[in-house]
Amino acid sequence: MDGEMVQGLSPVQVVALVGVLGVGAQWLAWRFRLPAIVLMLGIGLLVGPVFGLFLPDRDLGPIYRPLIAVAVAIILFEGGLTLDYSRLGDARAPVQRLVYLGAPLGWALSALVLWLAVGLSWQAAAVFGGVMVVTGPTVIAPMLRQARLRARPAQILQWEAIVNDPIGVLIAVLVLEVVLVLETGLSVGAAAWVIGSGIGFAALLGWAAGRFMALAFTRAWVPEYMKVPVLFVGVIAVFAATDSVLHETGLLAVTIMGMVLANSRLSSYAELHRFKEHATILLVSGVFVLMAASLDFATLGELTWRAALFVIFTVALARPLQVLIPLIGTSLPLNERWLIALTGPRGVVMIAVSGLFGDKLVEAGIADGATLAPLAFIIVLSTVVIHGFTLAPLARRLGLSGPERPGLLLVGGSPFAVSLAQALEKAGVGTLIADTNRQHLTRARQEGIPTYYGDILGETAEHQVEFIAYPAVLAASDNDAYNTLVATDLGPDLGREAVWQISRERDHARHALPAQLGGQRLEGRPTFASVNQRLADGWTLRSTRLTEEYDLDDWRSERPGAEPLVIVSKAGALRFVTEDTAVTAGAGDWITAFLPPEQSRTAPQPQIAAEAAETAREQREKAESGS
């Protein structure tokens, strides 16, 4: 349908529609485990060039391009906020290689492919080759979550994407300025001064703004409730100031600003970063839908079979060489190198920047600059589809994905935790017991249960614990305040529906916690002392699998007095029985429950019972002394 035949929407209607469509596409992608960018681009095409419901240039007018530019700047700033050097660990050397060597090599290889395979002029190929360095952090992150990739290759892919985003744009800016200089006849000295001063100003202002914000936040010059608004305004101001000196260097400035803040050890860093994540989801959704809606099918139709050749050479040749050559001589295992080499989805920055740079090339008299936006669309869509559907199988094939069945992280090394881990092992659920007291982990080690000695919230744990293998948590230590801290801290990342907590020893009104703190409470609100006392009294934790012939009613009739604690579905999903959920289980599901002494099929182990009794006694004495 021709867009001119449809009544245009008002800017307010466009913003509302784009928000609903973008966020809706992300929700559908989460619900059905699909690449979100594919849905967002598809929806944008449908409402834009296909049905003509709205066209950004028509309905938003002159504010359309500036809105996209500001949105990309905020997205890159949020990416910079994730670049905390202390979290790199043993991924530092590979990331440095991929940035210092991989980015220039990727530009050269991509420019060659565009020149030889696609037939672009050397000017357009050189500019677009710089943009091709960008691998899309906003696309990589959801792919990594979906593929359940192990920590080190996931870190390398994410850091490479974030750092190379502004570097790729910077390369493209430099080449674009050189091309424009050659086309306009500006002297080499004048061009070098314009480019050098613009980049230097951007780097200096980004660093200074980051340092000033960190100082202002640390010294309480800004009240807590104003930190996020001040930060937003600061990002936009830095972007605008640097962009006025040399176009697109604002992206470099805001990324540096985010990196400086990420490494400043701010007490409110987690809250700032979490808010930026939420804002980025909204902005990414909007940008993808808008950019897809603005595509012109006539320009897409001009692309020939060379576009397919471009995708093939990029995915199968340029990207692998860009990774494998710089990583020669590193200690990174070969399977991790190949996984990184065969994973390179492109994202929002490429689409946004390509359209802008293409327009500038056309204005300078380079006609094939108009093909940059369609080519960007094709490579983004192709790489997201290819990597979105192949990353998880490839990771499994290379032995770099988490276990098929999700595990449980148990915080606190009590006899109860050991017994629960042993019962869940029978149901095929892997467990990890973490405790800050080494002695509490002795029994778990003796039983062959994986353990972690240290604070599970510490930075060391981020490098040594494969959190991706443990998407569910039970905070069950002898310290109620620590349980609450763990559940509150991990809840936003894992989802509050996947974080549980042993209840408080006393549940009077004056000890009650606000609803936003802690994790979900278990059925009957068992306490640390009560669950360990049960083990001391001869109760046991046992897992039983239901079948078509042996259902939940049969299980209940055979085990009067049994109290279900955990349900593990046949698909591997784990959930604790809480006060708000009924006990439901079908064929193929496992039920892990407390069985009373008379129902236990095996005699209780005297050593476990003695340790549990001692643990329960110590906790009761601690509670009484604190009352």
C-alpha cells in the first residue's frame, strides 16, 4: 500500500505506537525464545513500507534523525557503564587483541569484501567497512542469555561488542572525513587538524565529564533522587557538544564517559546501571522499529545477488579472520576462539549510522552511498537470524554452554543444604553450595557436592562461579540479614520468581520485611533452625518421580505427613512450594519433600542428624541472645 494514501499520524501517536510495538516485540521474543531484533525489524517493515501506517520522515519530520542520534548515544553510554575493568578477569588479553588488532583488520577485510564482492566504490566501501566493525552489544546480550553461554566467551563477546561500537563508528568517521576532504578539495593539513581536534576534544570531554560526575556523586553534590536525571542531561549535553565539533564523535565521548563512571566505584552504581538498562530496552525497541519503518523498498530492490554474496563472505570469511588472526598466540582454548569467530551479529548502531553516513556520501556526489542503509539492514537481519538460531547449538557442540537442566545455588552450607543437594541430584538438578565459612562446607565436600568458599555477591565469585548454570537461588544461611541481602541483590538479575529465602526466625510485625526486600517465602515459612531440627529428629529429604501410573494422588496416599518442598518439571524447571502456589505435578515431574521418620525408606544417618541438631541448637541460642 502506498504510504501517501494513508493519513499520517501525529508525533504523539507515533511515539505511543512505536513504544507498544517495540516493547511488545521484545516480550514476544522472550515468551517464545526468538531473536527480538528479528521481530522488531519485521514489525517495523509491516507498519512502515508495507502498510504505510506511519513513515518516520513524514510523521516525525525534522526531529526524526536527532531523536535517533540521541537514542544511540544513550545506548552507547549504557554500554560504557558495563565496562568495569575489574570484571574482565582472564578475558582481558583476548579483548585487547580483538580491539587493538581485530577492529582495524575487520575494517580492512570488510572494505575489501564490499569493494570486490558487492561492487561499491572505494569511498563507500571504506566508510561502510568501518561501520562493519561494530558487532552490536544490544543484540549480543539477549543472544548470550538465550544460549546460556559460559562466562569467559560470553564476557569476551560482550566486551568486544561494546568497545568496538564507538571504535567502528570512529573509523567510519575518519574515513568519511577523508573522503569528504578529497571531494571538497580541503588541504591535507586542514583535514588532519579538523579530524584530530574533533577526536581529541571528544575523548577529553568524555573523560572529564565522567570524572566530574563521579566526584559530584561521591561528595554528595547531587541528591540521590536527582542522580539519574543529572546523568541523563549530562550524557545528552556531552554528546551535543562534541558532535558540534566533529560529527559522530559524540558517540566516542559518551562511551568514554560511561567507562569512567563504571570504574569509579560509585555506591549507587548498581541503581544507575539498572535504570539505564531499562531505558536502553525502550530506546532499542524504538530505534529498531523506526529504522525499519523508514526503509525504502525501491532502494532494497536495487540490491542484486551481490548482497547475498556480501552476507556469505562477511559471516564465513571476514568475521572469522578478524577474530582468529588476532587471537593467535593467546592462551584462549581453540573451541572458545571458534565460537567467538563464528558469532558476530550486527545491531542498532550499524543501522542508525549507516543511513546517516550514506546520506552524507550522496550529498558529496558519491551515488552508491544510498545503498549503505539497505546493506546495513540486510547484514543486520541476516546475522541476527543466523547467529540467533545457531549460537546455542554451536555452544553445545563446542562444550561451552551451561547444563541442559538448570541448577540451584544454595547459599549456606548447613546439613539441610547438603541433604537438599543430595535429593535434587537424584532429580537431575545440579547444585552449588556457597558459604563464607569454610567449616560449613566440610560435609558438602565429603559428599562430593560442588562448593564455593567466599561471598557469593563478591567480585571474585563473578569470575569463579558459572552463574549461568544456576538460574535459581535459595538463600538458606544461618544469617537472616545476609539471606535477605543475597535475595534482594540477585532478584533483579535472575528474576524474583527464581529467588527464594528461608524465613525469619521470628515473624512478628516488628521483624517483618518490606515486600521489595528478600526473596519468596517457602510453604509454612520454615526457619533455618526448624529445617535442621527436622533432620536431627529423623526426617529426610527424598525425591520421587511421578509417572502416568503413579500420579500425585498416589504419592500423597503413600506418604501421609510428607511435606513437598521442591517441584522439578520434566523440562527441568525448578520451583519451591510457596504459600502462594498450590502443589501441582504431572507425569515426568519430580517431587522433593520432607518425609517424617516413619515414612523414610532409609534410616537417618547418625552423623548428619548430630550435625543438624548442633546447627539447630546454635541457631536457637543465637536467636535467644539477640531477643
